[in-house]
Amino acid sequence: MGLMDVLLKYVRKNVSVKVALLLTPPLIFLAVWFYAPFLIVGLYSFDMINIYREITFTPSLVHYSRVLSWTGASGIFLRSLYFAGINVLLCLLLGYPVAYYISFKVKKYKDVYIILFIIPFWVSFLIRTYAMMGLLDERSFFNTILLSLAIIDSPIKIMYTDVAVILVMVYNYLVMMVLPLYANLEKLDKTLLEAASTLGAGPVRTFLKVTLPLSMPGIMAGFLLVFIPSVGEFVIPELVGGPSNYMVGNIIYEIFMGARHWWVGSALSMLFIAFILSLVIIYIRGVGERGLAI
Amino acid sequence: MSEVYSVELENVVKRFGSVVAVDHVNLKIRENEFFSLLGPSGCGKTTTLRIIAGLEEPDEGIVKLYGKDVTDIPTYKRNIGMVFQHLALFPHMNVFENIAFGLKMRKLPREEIKREVKRILEIVKLEGLENRRINQLSGGQQQRVALARALVINPEVLLLDEPLGALDLKIRQHMMVELKNIQKRVKTTFIYVTHDQTEAMTMSDRIAIMKDGRIQQVGAPLEVYYKPSNTFVASFIGEAVNLIEGEIKENGIVDTSLGVIYCSEQSAKGKVAVMIRPENVEIDEKIDGVDNLFKGIVQAAIFKGSYIEYRVDIQGITFIVHKHGEENLGKIYPPGATVEVGWKKNSSLIIPVQS
């Protein structure tokens, strides 16, 4: 038996070695592309890298205090929350019926419905957004028709407003809500609904007492998948909004790329991450645990 | 004064595509009866039950609960209880909440709900498990929760869809006795769907035997066993049966390929079958005092515990004989032995051939 065989046998028998071997490549990848940059951002935020890109060991909170003393910060944070919150709510309100319908009412070719729903998302995010810009513009197809039919007398202005930002966000994130909800509702045992009806629950109460509570894990997954990326969104407000619709992501981008002040930009990023993380933890603790327990 | 029926089905038909799942079913189920729908899988028994529950809409016919036409009334407005094959307990609720669900839907006051749940938990013997989650219960306990949840609302009819199917034999046997006791205690009509004749025979007051969406026979367990209405029922009920086809020669005498067989009844005409239950047949070297006597050769003798099953070849037809009794167990006729097989004429019944 050669050395290779001995090694292979050892690995096969030893579960922890197996796990370690499986996890090493992704951990290396994450270390290089995520942990290291994140550490650098952290070092910048604590003023531990000077303008000559040298690491110094004199941490300071000066950049944090600059961010916190900036009176506009809370407004930007709130606006980010507001956009992401409205987005997640609309995605849920629009996505739940879609997932419910495909899962409960469609008998044949469910996959076709799901694929039809996913197809638009095979197109690049930027192209989709540019296409939406064409539809929201004052000289858009809709405005032209409505004007020529004399239904409106001046074009509807949507571009560069909150409505535009939210519309494009919902459009781009809806699929992230529908897929986990659909996966969850598909697993739901439909005889539970029949059982509820034999016990005297009509359609509304069956939904509220059985379907909805049992779809909490799906709602939660969809919520996190939509909320987290959309609260940090900066491309959509940049393209279809204006400076008055800027979110935290835009400000961070401006500080890094415009003002080139990596220290304050890093401090703002760290604060924002801490803020979102605490929100998510509160959310999972509150709404989540019941949902996750099933 | 006409009898009170808890459930009546009149000419009920249900089709799934080109398949007729329920084919002109007529049933009158008495009040507080333990009634079983028995048949092989795909015979339409579950569909019939779901039509009574309102979970399936019949294409034709009328469903009545206590004389009231409920054909167009949705499930949640019918006062029925149902125990599902896979129980369908709510996984996000504990035992108490599961059982209380129907009472909450009826908007009973909290105190009354507590009292009712306590009462039913005593009946199904689950006291003290109110706060358990469903996945912390054994299969038998889950069974009882499902039963309690369906019973606590005092339904006019309790529908049970093969509820014991998932349990192992010992618990199943125990639950059969228990179910029957509970039914006597709560005084409710039970309609029980099963493919297991032992379950149906053990618990039922009456059994409806179904095949291909049609009711073949409705009767008490003894009746369907000893007086099957056709060859399908005869072979479906009981462990084994001898069926010999032939033609009526004269009253009570059937001409078969074995020769003439003397029988007890004579109502039918033309092509019929003669049914002889294996336990009513004698087997010995020499038999006296029987009406029908044949010589045969033992093909196989299988020891089954309380009896011996013989397969005897009589002129090319395999005849099954069950020999009971301790005194016989020591003496087994080996394969190849020539024996006499005989029975009295009132042990052979003329029945119509199932078309």
C-alpha cells in the first residue's frame, strides 16, 4: 500500500479532515476577496492606514466622530431604510400572490410558469434598468400614447423621483422574493388546508391561520434576500433618481470616488454594516424564530 | 316514521377525466353507525369519503347530512370531522392548539375551549400532553391528536381515511379496539375508509364493499362474509375462498366441471358460481355424511398456526381446505396423498358471477 492509499484512507475515515478539505478552497477565496478587503476597510476606518498606505498602530475614532457629527447622515440612513422597506413590502405584496398562484392553483407545467417569471432576469441588471429608464422617461412610449389620445395634457414625469427608484427596485428584486416563497409554498402540505376546512375554517381564516404562518420561513428568506442588497443599493438611485434620492450607497461611493477620502468612507461603511446587521438580528429574533422553528 | 340517516348519497357520480371514480353510488348510513367503505386501491372509496366531506364536488347526485341536502355547501360549513390518511396535523401548533382549532373557528369562549379540549384528551388518553409539539409525539399519539381534533367539535359525522395505515401491526390492532370504544362513547357516526378487511370486519356495524367506483354489497361483517352478493365480494372478503363456476341444473343443484354440486339456495338462474369457504370443508381418508364428496390429491399442506391449509387438486382444480382443531394438527396429509374432500350442501352457496 503506497503512501497515497494510506493518506486517502485516513481522509475517508476522518470526517473532520474531509470537512476541512472541502472548506479550504472557498475559505481561501473568501479570505482573498472578502475578509482581506473588509479588514482593510476596517483599518482605514480606525485611521490605521496613513496617506502613504502604511499601516500604523495608532487606532483612532476621529473618522467615526466626523461621520456621526454630520447632521445629514441620519436622513440618508432613514431614506435608505425607507426605499428598502417600501421595496421589500411591495415585493412581498406582489410576489406572494404570484408564488401562491403558481404553487396552489397551477396544476400542470408549474416549471414553465416559474421559467416565464425568471426569463427577464436572464438579462443583465444594467440593461434591464436602462430599459426601464426608457419606459419612465417623459418621451416614453406610454406618455406618447397617452398624450396623443389626449388622456393627459402634459407628460407624466416619473424619472428622477422616488417613484422611479422604487419602481425599478421592485422590478429588479421581485424575483428574489418570489423564488423562496414559491419553494416554501410548494413544500406546504395541501391537506393541511383541507384539514382546516373540515374544522370549520373558511378560505380567509385558513390562509391567516395555516398558510401564512407556515410560509413564514419563505417570507423571511425573501425579506432578507431583498432587503439586504436593496438597502445598500447605489446603482438604481444613481441611474433613475437624482441627488435628492441618494441612498447610503451613493454617499459612500461619492466619498470614496469623488472626495477620495477613504477614511471617512470606510467609517461610514462600517457604521452602515453595523446598523444593517443589528436590524437583521432584531428581525430574526423577533419575526424569525417562530418561522425558523418549523 | 322513517329511519334517521346521518349520511345519504343518491346516485353520486364523480369523474376524473375519462375515469369514473365514483359510479352511481347510493348509500344510506344510519345514525351512530360504524360504517366502513372497503375495497382495493383505486375503487373510489376515498373519493366517496371526500365527497361526503365536501372536499370533492360530485358531477352528479345528491349528498345529504341528516336529511339536509349539502351538495352545494362548502366543507367548512358542513359539521363534519375528518381524520386524514397522513393526519394533516398543523406543524406550527402544539397539541392543545391543534385540538382547539375547530373550537376557535366556532368562536367558543376560552374557558369552554379549555374544558372541551380537556374532556377529549381524556377520551383519547392523552392527558398532560397539551403543550407538546407535534413532532415530539409518537405515531400512535399523533393518531390520537388527529382523532381528538376531529371529535372535539362534535361533528355530525366523523370521516376516517385509512388512519391506521401508517402504524405498525401491534399499535394498529390496539387502535382498532380503541377506535370502536371511542365510537361507542362519543355516539357519533363513523365512516371509515380502508383497504384492510381485518380493520373493517373488526370495527364495523356495516361494510360497503366497492370496486371500480361501484358498491358491490352493503352488509354486516357476517353477512358479507357468509352471504357475498357476487364472486368479487366472495374472493375479496376472507382469507381464501373456493369458487367453482357452473350452471344451474335444477333447484339447488349446479352443474360444474367437477360434476354436480348440491347447494343450499336456488334463487339464481343460468351461469353462476358456487362458493365454499375453506373452513367448512372436511378432509380425510374417508368421509361420511356429506352432500358433496370428491377425491383429490394433496398438492401442498401449509401449517398456519391455528389451522393447516391444504391445497388439494380435484380434477385439475385447486381446492383450498382449512383444517382446524388440535387433534388434527399431529396428522398432516403430505403432498401426493390421496384424500377425500367433502362438505354439506348448506356450506355451498350459489352466487352470481361478477361481470
